[in-house]
Amino acid sequence: MDRSAGWARTSLPTSLPEILEYRAARPPRTAFRFLPDGTSDEAVEWTYQDLAEHAGRIAADLLDRELTGRRVVLALDPGLHYVAALFGIFRAGATAVPSFPPTGKRAVARFASIIEDCAPDVIIADTRLESRVGQFEAELPESVARPRWIFVDDAYFEETGAAADRRPPRLADPALLQYTSGSTGNPKGIVLTHDNLVSNCVTLEENMGYEPDRVGCTWLPPYHDMGLMGTLLLAVHGGWPLVLLSPAHFVQQPYRWLKALTDHKVTISVGPNFAFDLCTSSVTDEELETLDLSRLRQVFCGSEPVSRATLDRFRERFGPRGYTETSLIPCYGLAEATLYVSGKRSGTEVRTRLLDKEALERGFVRAGDPLGTDATTRIISCGAVAVGHEVLIVDPESRRPVGDGRVGEVWVHGPNVAAGYLGRPGLTAETFTARLADDARPPSGSEQTYLRTGDLGFLLDGELHITGRLKDLVVIAGRNLYPQDVEQSVRESHGKLRGTAVFSRPGEAGEELVVVAEYRGTARQLAAEGGAVLDAVIAAVTADHGVRPADVHFGPVGAIPMTTSGKVRRDATRKAYAQGTLKKLALATDDKPLSA
Ligand code: 649
């Protein structure tokens, strides 16, 4: 079955589906290697031809149904079928909406809200979901049109049938609708064009440079920007093989990731900060012996603050197995900019800035004590801004760029910036086409517009540093507390504390600090050691940040709302706390107010 004969090329390939066809027409090479059980024992390998053929099957189906220009939701498990369906949708000229199988209460609710928001024509799901469709559709409001389903499995992909051919997509056509991982009730779909997808790859490749023996590995969810634009699409664009394991296999046993890096001689990989901690804390001495990380030359680390302490622990544990910190690439980005905004240059050292904590809380960047006392904070540089992009640090209120050495909101201009949110012109204008104050136009042109990221940071030596999120800032007595710093103090104050979220609440004398912490144990255990845990938290926060919490709320593990990519949802936690719906273990201190 050859459905990949495809488009006659008269110029260099540009859009991703054209690039796949181009690679499929050349001598066979491995595109993907999937590890179905998370180990290398049953690895399944696909060449570009395999991928193009499987994608062709989906494309034929979509074209038969005349779905060019329509939206198609991808509700498959992570794996090869996911990639095939994605490229099939591109080839048919439809818009892919990357999602996940709607199983489990929370996933169903989120999935239903996405369907409601983007009104797709079709959902592509695994055959095993067929019996559950009725159940799922019962969750959809009456007013929402029922999409059709295409159920796929291995047998589906074996069927032949020629794809009616169509012209390649135009670069300005929408390719993908990326939902932000934010709240369930309020999904925002970011419209990405083929141009955005290609531009993101090109800017990352400029950072990564060329390596003849490049092999990638990822376990990131394919429905998030970092897993999708950062790994699957990037690998096809660049033409190097990518080893895939599922997020669940990684989380159950983080060792599998490191073992895959070892087994497949991986040179490039990626993970958020938490993944590095998970590896350090869970890999056993025996497992450690089996690892060889010496071929790993580039490991991207982004999506949440990169912690110096995390990197130190990781280096200490895995340095003896060939890991070198030069390979680590702290990077920053967001789905509204397709993905990539900045990253460390390959081959350079990770830069850690020791800064004066109090100055930073007032928005000033000042060198701290080089020996790193309690009065200093360590911020890791997220490197240089992507080629062809401009980052400005702006005062969010006056909309004027702040001076050198000041913290402000990160504004981005460039081809990675997406077109906007689907069906939300107001929010799109506010977020994607912000302008500086009239008297503060940038040197590069008066009508330039910017993406407002909502992140706080500063530029130093041309490198971007992220300090927090505007919305999450806790302002107490005129000082800006960065919640993630306070959360780190809380976590490190006691061995049984897991997730934490801090925010402020109105008090009699202004805003006061609230700490929510998940306790890994039963209510009875907490009650037994209650006083000690509470004292540890209060002592740590007071010592590290000079503010005494007005309330410490202990909840069970899982009490704190998280995004689907594992970020703390502080605002949602604050709301649940205020409404009294946040899960609580017996010892919560607002029962008996803390004495000063
Ligand atoms: C951020 C995505 C950063 C995100 C990643 C480049 C195999 C192996 C490697 C490979 C290819 C194949 O979180 C991604 C760039 C990856 C190249 C991989 O190459 N997007 S999001 O929309 O879900 O969230 C955005 C928010 O996350 C926070 C910010 O608040 C941002 O608005 N964030 C960070 N916060 C602090 N520090 C950072 N470095 C942050 N990065 C993202």
C-alpha cells in the first residue's frame, strides 16, 4: 500500500506534512522507536515510509468525509498511532486538536469542555473506547453537536484505500489547536498555523545545532506543547530518530527514561524540573549501575522554574554515570508562542545568578553575597532569546519597558507567537497584540505588537531569567513574595510534605500569607506529629522569607489542584480555600489561630 506517493515537489519542502513526504520518498531511515511497555524489550520501529503510510490512511478517511479545513480531535493514547493520526490530519488539510482518551472523571470533564469549545467534526480514538461513547456523550450539554468518531487500531491502519490528493497546506492555514493546560471550566484553544509549527522547529534547531548522530527520547504527553511541538514535530522536521515511551511508564518508574537513554544511545532529551527530582529520589543504587548517560549532550529543562538545588542533586547522583551539567539546557517558552522562547546555548555552562533576595522582591536585580547566604536567591538563566524574536521586559501597569536591572512582565514578538485564542477576540487582542504606551515605542518600529506572557523576569547579559508569574505574586507589606520560593521552603521543612501552594488572603492589617501543604500520611499520623510539622513549616517560612504564615492548611496528597502538565494552580487553590472546599486533614490551624 503506497499512499505516500504524494505531492510533486517543485521547491524545498516547507510545511511539516510536506517534510514528512519528502523524507518518506528517500531511502528508509528510522523515524520513531516506541517502547510499548516502557522498556526496550518490545521496541516497535517505524521508518518515515511507515509513518507516511499510516498517516495516509487517516488522511484518506478524512478526505472521504470532506473534512479539509475542519477540526479533528485526537483522543489516542501516546504512541505511534498518535503521530500517524496527527500527520494524517495535517495531510488532509484539517486542524488537529491534540487531546487524550476521555477516561476517568477529570479527563472526561476536561475533554467535554474542549469539545464544547472547539466544536470538532470528528474525534479519532482507539477502538477500545467504542463501548464508552454513550457514557461520554451523556456528559455533553444538549446544545453541543455530537462529533463523529473514527475508531482506529492496528487493523484499521492495514486497510488500503487511495487518498484523494489535495494541495499541500498553505503556511498561513491553521494546523493545530493547542489547549492550554489551565482550568477545566475555561479552556482556551490556541490557534497555531503551519508557519508557527515550522518556525518553532527552525528556532529550536538554530539553538541545537547540527549533530550527525542525533537520537532523541521523550516520555512527555503528546497533547502538550513541549511533548508535541518540542519533540514529535521537531524530530520529523529535523530528520532524526525519536524514542518514545508513555508518560505513565515514566511516572511509575522514572528509571525507565534513563534506561532508554542508555539503551538507545540517546543524545538529546527533555523534561521539566520535577522529572529530574523524581529520578534522583527514585533510582536505586542497583539501577544506577546499569546507566550510561555519557552520550547525552543536550537535555532541555523547562516548563517550570529550574531549581539550582534540583540540578545539584541530579549531578551528584548521575555525574558518576556520565551526566555532565554542560548538557543541561534551561529553557523557557509557552504554548501561546507555539513553544520556544529562549534557551541556553549548547555547549556552554548553566549560569546561576546569586541575587539579593530583598532587592529582587522589590523588583531590582542586584548581586547577592557570592557565598550564598539566606539573603541571596539563586536564579538560573534561561539563555538567549530565540533567533528572530524580541523579548521586552515591561512594567505591566504603565506598559513601558523597565530599565536595565529591573524585573517586569516578559513580552515577546516574533514568528513563534500564535495567532490567538479560538473564538475570543477580546482576550486575543489583550494577550497577543499588546502595544507599549504611546511614549514608549520600541526602537524597531512603532506598530509592533507583543504577546504578554504573564510571566515575570529580567534580562541580564542578553539572557532571559524568569522569576515568577504575575498573577501568582504574593504582595505582603509592599514586598513581592515569589510563591515558588516559599513553596520550596515549605517542602524542604519536613520530609512528609509533598505538594504545596501559597497565596495571600485579605486580613485585618492587609494581605496575609496562607500556606497549603499536602501531607504524605494519614490524619491520625499528622495529628500525632502535628505540632512538629506545623512548627517546621512556620519556622522555615519565617526564617527564609521574613513573613510568618497567617494560616497553614494541611491536606491529603492530591488536595492541591494541578494543571494537566503538573503545574500548581494557585488561583484555584486559593478559591477552594476561600470557599472552604479544599480537602483538609484534621490539624488545620485556622481552627485555632496561630499565636504570634
Ligand atoms: C515550556 C513549555 C520551554 C510550557 C522547551 C524546548 C527530544 C528531546 C528534546 C527535544 C526534542 C526531542 O510549559 C517549554 C521550551 C524543548 C526542546 C526539546 O528538544 N508551556 S505551557 O504553555 O504549558 O506553560 C507555559 C508557562 O510555563 C512556565 C511559564 O509560566 C510559562 O508561561 N514556564 C517556566 N517558568 C519558569 N521557568 C521556566 N524555564 C519556564 N518555562 C515555562
